[in-house]
Amino acid sequence: MNKRIYIFLLLLGTLIPQHFYSQEIKNDSIEAQSDNLGIVADAFQENFFEGLKQKAIENYELALIALNKAEKEAKTDENKAVVFFEKGKNYTSLKNYAEAEESFKKVLATQKDRPDVLEQLYDLYYQQRDYEKAIPMVQKLIPFDEDYKEDLANLYTLTKQYDKALAQLDELDGVWGESDIRNALRSQIYRATGNTEGAIENLEEKIDSNPKNEKEYLNLIFLYSEQGNTEKAYSAAKDLLKNNPNSQLVHLALYKFYLGESKTSEALQSMKIVFASEEIDRETKYKVLGDFIQFVNDNPDFEDELSDIVNLFSVENGRVYEKVGDYYVAKNRKEDALDFYQKGLEIDDNNYYLLKNTLLLQIELKKFKEAAKASEDGLAIFPAQALLYLINGVANNSLEKSDAAIESLETGLDFILDDPNMERDFYHQLSLAYSAKGDSKKAAMYSEKASKVKLPN
């Protein structure tokens, strides 16, 4: 077989019908093939390959010019089909959706329901959010690949055909078993239709068939809570704990119910289970920690528990220390806040929030030596943060290290972005540094610059 024709067939892939391959095998005379293809076949191939080449480098307009020429040279339905198919893909890339749709339909007119063409049309309609037109494409694709049944359920949801969507989801659950994606889609449908009762009934049926199904219990608790039916939500949580005593996730609900009933010791025990759990993600734990800090704020007698709670985290970053530090700042207990910020910074030196708060408290508490060291270390990680240069300058001025202060402050001036207050502070600290060095001329210059900075109203 001619090498160009062989490559041509490979590139066309599934669009070439089987009988075309068999013809090539039977007619194994290279001379006979050349006679049959002739000049027209060469022109078709050259233009078609040019179209593929231009498409590959994303020159879609040039690709279409070449493909239009190939179309004129095509003499068979099969050759025309592959041209229309490629034209459709180029039009899609150009977002010329009407022309793309017309091209793909021309392929289907002679090649029937080919899955590759149906897939292109499905993608085309989905890009345009024309979900009504996408549905028939997916229905035709399902015999080729049953995975498209999930797409069909999603399309029914997008077109608000909720009964059909639920029926499709039930069918899939019956054949394939449950999945988180389908459960989430089902919940979305119930919310969209306001059919919370239907969702609850569905979950209760699943729990009846499998009382140890932790996930369905949690979904049921959530739905009851959304309804404001705290009593039933609490009852469902207790049922889950009874049927699954080792459940850790149930304590995400239980600690709130316990707090509501002033069962403080039970609430603390549930929170500790949450914090120690490897099943519960860190973001969720942070939210629970926020609730716990609010609880401690309202019940100061339990403040000693804060440190114990922090130790229950398998800490990989400093965010837990942020929250506890923020709590102590709000209480105006700055030494305690600084202690937690510094602990967080020790394990998470890339946390700018922790670094900034640590430095500001160190300056306020006159811990200038520590501030000078921490700001210098911080600049190695955050070299474009003007605040760090300013704090370093303030700390060194307070330590009577004028040269170090000047170097840091003059460097930091380049990193101030539309912050007049900070700019004035820089000039003020530079004036102090040069004054300490005995350079009254530069001290006066920076003092004047500070006075001329226009502060926002």
C-alpha cells in the first residue's frame, strides 16, 4: 500500500468504513491504485493533509481553506464524510457553531449514527449550553457506551426534567450501585424542586436497607437540620452512633447538639474525637475549632482546654495557631497571642499572616531583638513585602543599629504600593536613623518628606 494512503487511513480513524480497507487489500497492484486515484486523488490527499497540518498548529481558517479544496476533489461519500468531519472540528474550534453543526450533520447523512460524530455534536451542543439538543446525541451514544447514562441524568437535570433525571439515577444505582456523584446530583434535584420530604424519604429507605450506612445518616442529619428540625436531626445522630459506635463523622453533628443542650462534657468529648480523627479533613476541623473558640469565649472556665485541643491536631501548618492567637488578641492578652503565633511560625514559616502578626506584637511588646531577627528571616521568604522592611527598620532603630535600619528602610521604599501611611512611616524612621548617626541634613530631608505625604481623608 502507498505509504501516504496508509497514513491517510490511520489519521481518518473510525470514519473509514471496513469495506474501504478490504478494497485496498484486494487491489494490491500499486500501478492499478495509481491509475484509479489519478490526479484527482492526489489533489484530494494533498489538500486534506494540508488541512490536517494547519489544524494541528491551530490555523483553523487556513485548515478550512484546504479542506474546502479537498471537498471539491472528493468523489465518494466516504471521502466527503471525512472532509465534513474535519471541517466540523475546525468550525467548533473557531466557535462557528452553526457551520460546525451543519458539517457534522452532513457526515451523519451518509454515515449514519457514528459515535465519533455523535460525540462531536454532543460536545458542540454542550459548549453552547443547548442541552435540549444534546440529549438525543447522548441517547444515541448510550448503546456504544453505557457511561453516557450518567451524562443523560445530568442533562435531564439541566433541562429541569427532574422526574426523568431521578428515574435515570435510580436505574444506575440499581445496576452499578450508589456513587457520591449521583447522590450529590439527586440532592441537587431535591433542593431545586423544594422536595426535601422526597429526599428524606429516599435516605430513610436507604438507611432501613443498610442501618450501618454512615454517609446516608449524615445526609439525613443535614437535611433535618436544613429544615430546622433539630429534634429529628439529633435523633438521627444518636441512631447513627447506636448502629455505628465507632463512627467519627457523627461527632461533627453531635457536638453542636450537645452544646445546645448545655451538655458541655459530652460536647468537648465529641470535639476531641473530631480533632483527633484522620477521616475528617483539616478545613472541617478548622470550622469546628472556630465553634470551640466561640464556646470558650462564652465560657471562659474552659480556656485551659484550648492548649489541649491544639495538641490534638496532627499539625502540618500554622492555621490552628492563627485561630487561637486571634482569640487571645481579641481578649487583649497579647503575650498569650504572641506565644501561639510564634509556635505556628515555627512549623509554618511560609505563613505571612502569622509572620506579620508575630512581628507587630513583638514591636508592640518591645521585643525588638526578636523582631529584628524574625523580620530578617521573613524577608528571605517574602522579599517584596514593604511592611517587613519597615518593621526591620523600627526594630533596628530601637536597638540603636542605625546603619542596619537605614539599609532596610531605603531598600523597602521601592516596594511601597499606594500606601501613604506606610510611606510616611518609612520617612519618619529614616529621619530617626540619620539623626542617630548625626547626619542632620538627611534627617531633616526625610522629616520634610514625611510631612509632605498626603494622607487619605
